[in-house]
Amino acid sequence: DAWLATLDDAWLARDDEGVGFDRMLQHVANHGTQHRAEAAALLTQAGRSPGDLDMIVWLEERAGWKDGVPPSQQDGADASGGAAS
């Protein structure tokens, strides 16, 4: 986050070999997605599927959501919104 805060329009307008830095940043994200998909396809073909690769799903699971239900509404949640112990 700190690095992103240093970027300004002038930096993003720069280019290297005719490719703008803004487009390079887009490429980095897209290229990583391509590699994850290729690896997932290979693993699935080998019978070892990695499962859902959506970042939103991962963030929800990390936050304790299950099947679209927030932790505060899951069975066993206490009145304060946390899991009962």
C-alpha cells in the first residue's frame, strides 16, 4: 500500500519501449492469473484440483464466512458476533 501511494499520474504516464507503466501493472496482474489457471488445470488433470481460486472466496473464508454466511450469523455464534467457545 505504501508503494502505491507514491504513484502519481506522471509515473503512470511513463513508458518503456512504447508500453505505458499503467499497462505493465495490468499485465502483471493478468499474467499471474494466467499462471494460476494453468497450474490449476494441470493439478486438476492429475486428480489434485486446488479448488476454487477466486480471491473473493479466499478472503471470505479467511474472514470466517461459510457458504455465504458471515461468522456472526453462523450456528454457534455468540451475541457479540464471535464464535462461541
